[in-house]
Amino acid sequence: TKKPINLKLWTGLTISSDKNWVRSKNSAPEYSKLTQVCLSLGLFSEADLIKDDSKIADSLGAKLENLKGSEIKFKLVKNKTGLNSIDFTTIELLNG
């Protein structure tokens, strides 16, 4: 059944232009979860991130606050324990 659900994402606190390898995946390095969510939602661009990630943090609080109540969609993937988890690269804003 498709219907809106309230969901809180635990992403960590790091916004950084650095990419890190994820042990459980055999793919390319990835941004931190918070960085990837913000990029996917269009809160800043990859070019902005590379320029100066410290300036992004100043305006991010207000931008995230404005997203409250917004609808997003994403895909679920099986993690290494067999449970479903959010693929942070597939997040997109539906009503924005």
C-alpha cells in the first residue's frame, strides 16, 4: 500500500566534500549520509560543496526546517543483515 508515513532519518552530523569507502559495498566511495540527503534534495549542489562546505552549514538549518511536512520518495535496499534500509542516493522531493 502506498501512503505517506512519518519517518525520521538518522544521518549523522557531517557535511563534507570528502567521500569515504563503505565496507559493505563494493562500489565507489560515497558522501556521508547527511551530505547525500542534502544533495539529493537540492539543498546545495556538488559544486557548492567542493567550493566551501563550511559556508553550507550556515544556511542549512533553515533549509532543513523548511522541509518539515514535505513528501519525499526513495528506494529501499537490503542491507548486509537482510533488513531494508534507505538508499540515500534515490531520495527525491515530491512537493517542492
